Amino acid sequence: MNENLAHKIGTQVRSARHRAGLSQAQVAEAIQVPTLVLSRLERGKLLPTLPTLVSLCGVLGIPVAFLLGSRPPEVPAPPRTIQ
């Protein structure tokens, strides 16, 4: 298991869950996993499966890229011209 990735995802999930004002139990029920699984995920002790990752993003209203630690640029880059 990639511990850095697990920690990054867990931190982002916890942050998004807090911003949404949801408890671990509410999110766990919504994505149909035991609360213990969500707790371990938030602590970086478990990497989510792809279906769980997608479900989390749907429930929390965030893009998958956010959970992976990427942030969209503030201002879109101008289009490149290809010659």
C-alpha cells in the first residue's frame, strides 16, 4: 500500500466531510461501507477501492482529483497554439 497516497486521500476525505457537515456514520451509510472502513480510510490506514472512491466523491460533491491532492488552477491557462 502506498502510505503517502493513503494519508493524502484520508486527509482530503476528512476535510471534505467536515466542510459538508456530515458525520462518518452518514457518509459510511451513503457509500454502503462500515463506519470502521471510513474511519480507517480517513486515518490513512486504508486505500479506497475505485468504486468507493467514486462513491465518496459523489456523496461529498468533490472531484476525484481533489482526493488525489490536485487542485485546479485559479485561472485557466490560455490555449496553446500548435505549429
